[in-house]
Amino acid sequence: MRVKLTLAYDGTAFAGWQIQARAAGPRPRTVQGCLEAALERICGAPVRAHGAGRTDAGVHAEGQVAHCDVPETRAGLDWVRALNGNLDEDVRVLAAEPVPPDFHARYAALSKTYTYRIWLSRRYVLPTRRHFVWATGPLDQEAMDAAARRLEGEHDFAAFQNTGTEVRSTVRTVARIERFCAAPGVPDGYGPATAELPEPPEGPEALEWCWRFTADGFLKQMVRNLMGCLVEVGRGRLAPDAAAAILARGDRTRAPATAPARGLCLTRVRYPA
């Protein structure tokens, strides 16, 4: 029986989603490795888990999706409870459901949404947020909004792809890039984008802002590279129009540096009904 799992994890102590090739010394800890170990304990045999996105070391998730094939004798199991009883506290299964045998967590996805969290002060970061935000200092977020509009739509995003993964095409369609204010520790969730940007609340919450990226697919570290570009615009080092020029050049070496992994979270993967 094929089961679809929705997962959340704190990526701080993980070397990413994907199990890495065995080398000298202990194998790095990965989300896939922890999930498969829990599945093996429950099923009594090795079980392969396929993820929708290969999140990097330090990247978090609130809506990662995976699928796996389990024995029919385990069909009636409460998979959420069983898996969470066998997983470490920094990874949790949020939902589990049977799916058709041709469902694939990665290839069946229509779109993915990532959220990147920015902390707008260099004076301090709340200790509870230090692993989940990039402390950039003050930014011109209206200029960043203008640059984001130039990055939406179908483009060749070769300038925003880091090396390490072979792809047939570097063309992707970014459906939207949205900015909103969020209180520390509050998950982005799965709700629709707000039509109007909310007024910044009082207190530390006003320092944390989120950028949400939705596309039909992403290249290696593409969201972090897009965020790095937007922050350079926010710092006044690039004009908003420069984003379009970077796209047109298609040269990764001419684009801004990659944003840190800790601010990034895989928020949602959308599938056909």
C-alpha cells in the first residue's frame, strides 16, 4: 500500500533531506534517513521514502511531502501516531493517507511553496528565532517588492541555480512572490495570500517578515539565491531593475550571494485533487 506523508521538521541538526553516500566515518543525519529508520522498525523490513523536495542542510519544513510503500498487513495502522512514536522530536508526521500506486511525491506535484523569514534588526535576534531567520538589518522592502515583480512569471533562472544537480531545463514559472509580517514562532500555514499587507504589529513581531515563493518547481538553492538578490536590493546595493538584468544574463557568477539556509522553510506542496 502506498502512503502519502506530510512532515514538518527543524532542519538545524540535519544534513538535509536526502540520505548521503556512505563515506569514512558515521553517515550524516538526514530527514530521509530518520524517516526510513522509523518505517523499518514499524514494518520489520527496509522501506524507501521519496520526498517532494530535497531540502538542504539547515532548511526547515512545515509541509514536506513523502510517499512510501508499506506492507498490506500494516494497512490499518495509525501512521501518524506510529511514526511519531519512533521519530526524534525535531521531525514530525502531520498527516498520513493512502494514495494510488502511481502517486509520486516529487513528480506529481503541481507547485511548491517556500517561505523565507527575515529579521530586520542587527541589534538582537530573539533566542528562540536564531535558527529560523536571517538577521539582515533594516531593508527597503518596497524596493524589494518592485524587484520581486520582475522575478515573477516564466523565465530562465540559470543565474539563480547553484551547481550540483543536473536538470533538463533551467526554465521555471514563479507564480507569485509575496511579503507579509508574521509573529515569531507562528507557522506560515496554508492559507491564501493576503490581498493587503498587514500593518506591522507592536513589539518584536514587527521585526520578522516573511517572503513566500510559489512556483511549478525550483532549481538547486533557487529560493535562497532569489532571496539573496532581493536583500541586496533592500540594502540599496542593487536597483529593483537589476533583477531582470541578472535573469537576462543567466550567469550565476554575476548574481548576488546565496542567502543562509536557516531562514528557509518548505511550506506547502500542491497536488491535483
